[in-house]
Amino acid sequence: MCGIVGAIAQRDVVEILLEGLKRLEYRGYDSAGVAVVNSDNSEFKRVRRVGKVKALADAIHEEPCLGSTGIAHTRWATHGEPTEANAHPHISKDRITIVHNGIIENHNVLRDRLSQKGYVFTSATDTEVIAHLLESELDKASDMLSAFQATIAQLEGAYGTVAMDNQNPDHLYAARSGSPLVIGYGIGENFLASDQLALLPVTRRFSFLEEGDIAVLSRSDVVIYDQAGTEVEREISESDVVHDAGDKGPFKHYMLKEIYEQPIAIKNTLEGRIKSGVVVEDIFGPGSSEILKGIEHVQIIACGTSFHSGMVAKYWFEEHADVSCNVEIASEFRYRKSKVHPNSLLVTISQSGETADTLAALRLAKEIGYQSSLSICNVPGSSLVRESDMAYLMKAGVEIGVASTKAFTVQLVGLLLLVVAVGRHKSLSKEAERDIVSALSALPAKIEQVLDMSKAITLLAEDFADKHHSLFLGRGDQYPIAMEGALKLKEISYIHAEAYAAGELKHGPLALIDADMPVIVVAPNNELLEKLHSNVEEVRARGGLMYVFADTGANFKSDSTMKVLAVPHCEKAIAPILYSVPLQLLSYYVALIKGTDVDQPRNLAKSVTVE
């Protein structure tokens, strides 16, 4: 949820830390802070500010501080309101400085114990507990590493945490349990962060801490210990990420940029994965085709937007592959007893690969008997990818906007390829496979056509300027697309939005219909079209105002009660992917009219690494 950056070097690291925070601001933007100390221990300084990183940067530029060792943090509040007192880094007795992502579940017990020892708490955060606990252990330990290990052993919950001893600033100490940390390697300097994106300006060489790892960074080396305290080596890889998080190009917001990147993102994800009109063997990893041959059931686990992509895949699996499929929200799967079907494939979906609930669900699924797991993810070195048997790397490029757009459509492409890879061993004919592959190949050009609808959607969005509620309707595999459209609208415009399977209107939601309740409908030309026409008439008969995104041959016509926007005709298999794009544009332009913060909507963060 939050962003961590740390650096230890021969040079001043303040600007490195600030740049890293700017690149991680999508992970949290309630407050931000930096703490630095010189290598000769001549000066320690901490600066914190409420709000975005710019407020912190402005404060530092007005009153410069210097330091060759430092840690920094951008916060998404969990414990304690967004105030300067609750902002990280936290300190204990002017010696220990701490930043932390995650939640310490036993912080109340530790706080009481430390208070009885005389420690004074100045914040409402769980993080300050770590600082005081480490300071108290330092009094008993022979060195900082021993004290840090003893502190970590007492923490319960999820954390990625970094500690600095202000009196001995030649090392940084980091620990990972449930919240990601990456080490960046330089020459005579080393770095760490919660996302490699933060460190791309200073290094391309990275290693990822595993669960339970503790790392000690100095200017000359990095030493990593596993959960048992044994020194270990973690693979160092060269990053090929080329995205510059600071570059929006000609676009006003990252979200709009990422909407327009969808054609190229889909081309990238298909590259090397389809050939001669069919899906390439083993695109989910070496030996994956043999594993998929025996699959008789698919269990999908995801959260938020990724859950909606899984919902679409359920329709695809059962229609095209003739394989049963269940889809469940990860936070629900974790806390109920579930049945493992024979020959099941567990599919986890996450843009970041660090979503806490999804990662925990994967680990639980392995414990209860799932033999095969596959992740669909956008980050190659993420925990989800490393801990799954197979992986589909999305190649969508870095997504900065909190409201997911291109990651969603690329997830759907990956899932459809998976349906084909499973279905070819079941009832999916070679002709049907070629039809799906042909449709996917044509998809980028179709999305380009939808993007040309931007001006018309901008005009339509003006009708939402004074609206506070809305309904989204879809049938069949368009129902999850209606759900995704509703989520996008509420995420960035703060309009209350709900989605319904259109056939459910008469079972309750019709009571909500009036002239102040816009109803958005997705209407491809498929076998459910006539049923959908009837559902639309049910709304119109009750005074509702309709906004219909319809296939050019769907026979909807605009009038005083209904505005119709024509969507290019497409093959049925890719219709859910295509119809998600105009809903993304609608939510974006409504948010512009509402004047909200499109890329960083209130109360939300991009990577949800806490429960």
C-alpha cells in the first residue's frame, strides 16, 4: 500500500529518495517523509509532510538537508489519520529510524509493554512500535543486526520494514514478511525499495527478498539472511523495464495515457504467443501444456478489477473449453472452508503480483491440496510469479493510474489464451481456436476504433455532472464488464455505481429507476441481444434515461430517453475486452467534469499489500 525507498552511498541521497517517492506515489499519497544522516554522523534530519510528495519536496528545497544514508516513505493510512505525526519515518530516542509497509497485528500488546518501560508514543501508528521495540532490543544486543533480528521475531502480521541506526549510519537493515522489498545494486552504493520502479534512475540490477529474509546493506555489499538466520544468495537480475514513471507524454493523466496504450499493450502480450493462427505450446512455462492437458476444473482467485476479469473467464472456460470454473474474491477464499476439485488448476490474477489477499490465498490453496497453480501478472519478479508453478507475464508496461485499465484488458487476453490452451485438450476444435486467435489479432485495431469515440463519450459525460448514482447493465459475459464499468466510475468520480445482470432488474433494482438515475448498458450483438432489448424497455417504461454502448448492428436508436453510441462490430469471444474500453473512457471524462484526482483517487492506492 505504501512506498519505501532507502539508499546508502558516498554521495548525498536526498534527491534519489525524493525521486523514488515520486515514482512510488501511486502506492500511497496521504503523507510522505524522509530521514537522512551523514556518514560521519555529523547531522541527522527528518522531514515529514501531509499530502503528496510535492509538499515534502517543497519543504526540503526551502530548507535543504544532506545525508549519504537515508530512508523515505510515502504513506497510505491504515493506523492513524493522515497527519504529520503519523507520517513515516518514525524514530525512537533520536537513535532508531524506521519505515514500514503492512500491518503489525500485535502492535497493541507491544505498545502496552513498551509504554510500561517508559517509551513515549507520539503517533497512532503501528509502525512506531517497531522503532521503540528495536531501540529497546539494542540495549540488550551485541550489535544492530542481532537487535533487528530479535525485533522482527516479535512482530506478527505483514511487513516490509527498513531500519537505520542514526549513530552508526554505515548500514541499513531490511526485513520482508508479506510486503515486498527489492534490493538495488550500484557501484560503491546500494539501494532498496518496495518496487524496482523507484530505483530505475540509479540502477538496473535487482534482487528480490523472499519471505522471512533480512538484508543488511552497506555501501560495498549486501548480505541476506533467510528465515532461519542462514546467510543466503538471492539471484541478481538485470531489469529491462523502460517505462519512465514521470512521463505522461501528451496526456493529462496517467489513466488516459494507459487507456490509449491498450492497443500496443495487447500487441506486446500476444507477441510470440500466437503463431500460424494458433496458440503456441507452453506459453505458460516449460511443460505447462502437459499440465493443462489434465485439467478438469479451474479455480480463479483475485481482487477488485482482477476479480472481474476472472468472472469473464468463467463464462469463457465453460463455453469454449467445457471445463467448470469457480471465481472467488481472495479475501473470502482465505477465510472459509473450501473443497478442492480433482485435477484443479488454481489461477491467481494480480497486476502487481503483491496483492496481500491474493498471495495469501495462493499459499493457503497449496496447503489444502491444489497441485497446479498459474499466475497472471504484470511484474516478472513479483511474489505471485515466484511462488506459482506457471506464469503468464502480461507485458502491459508499468501501470501508474490507481484505476486499472490496460492491465484489465491484457489480463483478459491472457485468460482467453489460457482458455484456448486448456480447451484444445477438451472440446475446442482447431477451427474454433483459429477463430479466437484471429479475433485476438484484430483486437488492437478494434480498440483503436473505440478510442476514436472519445469525443462523443466526452459529450455524453456532461450529462453526469450533477449525478450521484448510476446503474450498469450487462448480460452473459458482459455482466462482469458492467461490474468493471461501475467500479471505474465510483473509483475516480466518486459517483455511487452498481452493476446488475440485466435480467435481474425486475427482481428489485427497478425500484431505483427515475430520471436522476442514469443507466449504462453494454450491448454487443449476440444471442442475448433480444433479451437485453426487453430489459432496456423495462427501464424506459419507468422514466429511466439510458446510455447504450451498442454494436452497430444491434438495432438501438437514440431518442429523448436513450443515447446510443455505436461500438465497432467484433467477434463474440473478444466482445468483453472491447466493451470495457468505452466504459473506461466514460469514467475518465466524468471524473474530469467532477474535478476529482483521476490518478490518485481518495482513500485508494495502487498496490494493496495489506489485508
